[in-house]
Amino acid sequence: MWIEKTNIEINNDLNQKENYWKYIALFILIFCIELFGIKIFGVNHRFTMGELTGPYTWQEVTNLIPKILITSLLLTVCAFLLINYLDKYEKKKLDHIFLCNKCNKRALDPTQYTCECGGTFKNIKLMKWIGE
Ligand SMILES: [Zn+2]
């Protein structure tokens, strides 16, 4: 069943910090994929009107590290923006969902906040699930 969160829990929700470590991990992952991808498969220069080159030697890969860093960073920023956008979109949907604090009846944007059972409709973000 759903029960109301305590004030402490609501405050904890509000103060939740973005976990930046996952983006740092993602950045390192993309960097490694690019690094080894270039080492093993080389770079396709078709887009720059050049020839397909590679596989590269480690010396050549090392020379490309600044470029690999920049593209990894850009990809990580794109992923960050996309994830944040989807996250906000999901949270916005929750703004419209209300639950009765007594019978757990669900209502979308209720016009009155008192349920038939005498309970009160609370936004789902102020409630938590604790099992049966
Ligand atoms: Zn109710």
C-alpha cells in the first residue's frame, strides 16, 4: 500500500543531488571504446573525403588522444542532456497523479482533494510504496 512520506523524506527528495559519478564513468567508457575502436578498426575518413585508414599503432592512437577526449566529452554531454530531459519528462507526468492517503484510490488531476472514503488525495511524489 501507499503511505504518506514523512517531512524528512520529502526534504531528502528535494535535496537529492545529481549523481555525477555515473557521467564520469560513462565518459571513461566512451573514451575507452573510442580508443580501442581506433586502435583496432582505424578511422573512417570517408566523411572528410579521405581514405579508410587504420588499424593504428599505439603511437598514432596517442597522437589522437586530444581528439578522442573532445568527442568523448561531447558524447557524454549529449547523453547527460538526453537523460536529464527524459527524467524531467517523467517527473512532470507524476505531477498529475494523486493517490488517496486512506484507500489508495488513484486520481488524475482531481477537482476536489477529498476522496469518497473521507481520505485526502495527495500527489504521488508525497507518497511511498511499502508493500501490502
Ligand atoms: Zn479514499
